[in-house]
Amino acid sequence: MIIGLISDTHGHFDERIPELFREVEHIVHAGDIGSAEILRRLESIAPVTAVLGNNDFDPRLREFETVELASRRLLVHHIVDPRHPSEALRERLLRSNPDVVIGGHTHKACSVTVGQRLFLNPGYAGRPRFGMPRSLALLHCGPRALRPEFISLEPHPDAGERLTPPVP
């Protein structure tokens, strides 16, 4: 199974997303969505799990979501610090014991394993600004392993190129 990971769209839907997510069976949006239209467009590609970001005001969204996909438990929350989780996140980690934690907020793509748990941030998928690198990610879920793949959204000829997962 391939899961599409996206965060921090801030109301911007990059027109390459449908093509980049063409093989995904589920999409996770880790907050700062910006508008219901973004979720509607993502839902036209695959089912979506989304959480409330610190810039979102949609009463239908919650701060935490847990979803089981490909025999893995995923916990989604907007602000995630893998090395120093907030008290609320620590409680959720204990309660749900996820295999993968997906967050956003920092606008920086990241993949780090702490213990047996994979923490992922797909990066920033909003409008290009301030020279910030833009990206999204795919999470390849095999029977024995999880493999994140980061994809650049930079507006240059190599846009859509696969990136090596960054380490914090």
C-alpha cells in the first residue's frame, strides 16, 4: 500500500498533486489545510485523514487522528517534535501505540525513527514563498518494512523528483 502524505497547504493546491498521488490508496493531511476545497480535491484522489493545524478553524477536524492502514497504526497530529513530544502527544503515543507518527508545522521534510516508531513530516506544500523548499511524501507500506519517499514540489525542471529522506 502507498499512502500520500501532505501538510501545510495553507489553501494552495499544487496542480501536480493528482499525478504525484496517482498510486496512493489513502492520503494523510497533517494540518494547516487552509480551506475545505483542499480536502475536497484530495478526496477526489483517495480517502483522506486530516487533522486541525494551528491555522485551521474547521470544526469538523480534530487535533489528533488515528487510522489503521496496511496493518499499521498511524497517529496524525500537526505539531510533532519526535525527540521532545508535548504532554498531549506523549499521552496519545501511550494510548494508541502507533507504528508511525505524521506531523507538519515546521515546513521541513523529515524522517526519523525513535525506538521502533517512525516519525514523518512530509514538508510544506503551500504556495512558493521565501525560497522555502516545498515537498510532499509517499509512505510505501510493505509486509515487513515502511519506506518514506519525499517528492520535491519546487518550480524547476526537476520538480517531482524523488528525494532522499532528510534526517533532522
